Amino acid sequence: MFKVLRDWIQRYFSDEEAVVLAVLLFLAFTAVLTLGGMLAPVLAGMVLAYLMQGLVSTLERLHLPGAAAVGLVFALFMGMLLLFLVVVLPLLWHQLITLFNELPGMLAKWQSLLLLLPKRYPHLVSDEQVLQAIEVARGEIGKFGQWALTFSLSSLPLLVNIMIYLVLVPILVFFFLKDRAMIGQWVRGYLPRERALITRVAEEMNRQIANYIRGKVMEMVICGGVTYIGFVALGLNYAALLALLVGVSVVVPYVGAVVVTVPVLLIALFQWGWSDQFIYLMAVYGIIQVLDGNVLVPLLFSGAVNLHPVAIICAVLLFGGLWGFWGVFFAIPLATLFKAVLDAWPRKEPIVAPLL
């Protein structure tokens, strides 16, 4: 047993750079896992800086001075943040409050529709099953109401955290953009001089993560915006809230689109019933989902490393369970990092004894 373990260590950890890379990855993983909550504003600032770095580089290639490019991009970022806080956020909050107030009426209407099922389909659905489903729905609505009450009572610390984010994150974004070269040089100063393997993996992951973040945010904005326009044109209630859910759902591949379809279906069914308007809405929503999966995603992520769907789902479950939303958002880049490390990892071929 010890000989097998020794041979395995010599095969995969005989290279000094591989050992250093393994230690660095372990330290980074441990730091994010243990300090991720405290460093959340820093992570958010890094993500936003990643998003805007491409635009800064484009302006610099157009012979705009670096300070002017950073200032222009940062001013655009602050303008979009102010627009979100003044226009979008109040609209979302108003629709969320309206939806919460109308939930009892929706539940009563769905209950009346469910009670008709045993009469129309007695061989498929029984009265006991319908009553059990209604009780489960009432329990979930009660839990949601209790959560809303608890949320409202504990909203003061949340507001304080939001204010901290609104102050710290823009400052961090500005300095990440302004001093990116100096920060990179400082980090490289603590790395070993012989770091060909680390550099190769870092360059590959820098390209992959940057492309993924920018592409994913563009996908969220495009899907959410097109969905909002389609829902408003058809007159669906809570269009902004549902469009936000559709935009966020693209973060979780495969699963997100299925989950977000449920509230869209239920709200449309409550508003219109089984009518032509309901069919038109579901057709538009289906077209948006098909175009997103078959046109937008290949266009935005054509240079991404291909991962098997099973690997993507496992990465979403694993990193989402560890780091919540950020884990889900970075699940594919982290899975790509794992794949890139495995592909670049030096291996010493075992010595085979000659046959006599």
C-alpha cells in the first residue's frame, strides 16, 4: 500500500512547480471558504472590475490615456448604478409588495380550480389528493409570510450592510481599475521565480473567467431586457419582477430555466386563465428560452472550454452549497479552473521494469 502511495506522489508531485501550485490553490480555496463572508465586498468589486476591464482596454487601444479611460468607464458605472437605484429598484419593490398582497387571492382562485379537478377527472385525481395539495400550498404561503415578517423586523442590519456595499464596492472598483498593474506586480512579487506552470494556468483562467463573467452578465441583461419588453407588450402583471427572475435564472444552467418557468406560468394562469393570451405569452417565453440556449449562448461563449452537462450540474451543486450565489455564479469558471489544472499538471510516467 505504501509503495502504491509513494509511486502516486512521485508521479504527480515530483515537480516543484506542481507542489507550489497545489499549495496556492489550497490556500486560496481555504481563504475564500473561511473569509468569504467578510471579503464579499472585495469579491463583488473584483467581479465588477472584471466586467469593465475590457472596456477600459478598448479605450486605451483607441489612444485614450489610461486615467481618462478609467474615469470615463467608472463614471458610466456610477451612472448605471444610480439609474438602478432610482428607477429599477423602486419598480421591483412595488411589484414585490403588490404580489405579496395578492397572494391570498391567488391561492383562493387556485383552490377553486383544483377543487374542480376531481369532478372532471375522477379517475386521475381524488378529493383527498386535492385537499392535501391545498394544505401544502397554505403551509408554504404561511412560511413565506413568516419569512417576510422576520425579514421586515430584521431589515435594519440588512440596510446597514447595503449601505456599506454601496460605499465600499464603488471605491474598490475604482482602485481595481486604476491600480490593476500595480496590484498584479505586487502579487507576482510573492510568487516563485520559476513559475511557468503557474503562469500558464493563470493566463488561461484569466481569459476564461473574464470572458465568462462578461458573457454571463451580457446574457442576463439581454434575456432580462427582452423578457421585460415581451411581458409588458402582452400586459403581464409583475413584468419587471418576472423579467428579473428570468435574467438571474441564466446563472444556473439547465435548472434555472425550469425553475423560473413555474412563477411565470402560475401568474399568467391566474391573470388570464386558459385563454389565447396565456398561449401567446407561453409561446413568446418559449421562443426567448430557445433563442437564449441556441443563439445567444453559443455567440457569447464560443471561446469557452466545453464542459459536460454532468460536470456543470455537479459544479453548480458543489460550489453553490459552499458559497451560495457567488458559488453558483462562478461554478463554471471554477470547474474550468479544475479542468485546466488537470490538463496542465505535470506527470512523471512510471518506470516499467523490463520483462525478462
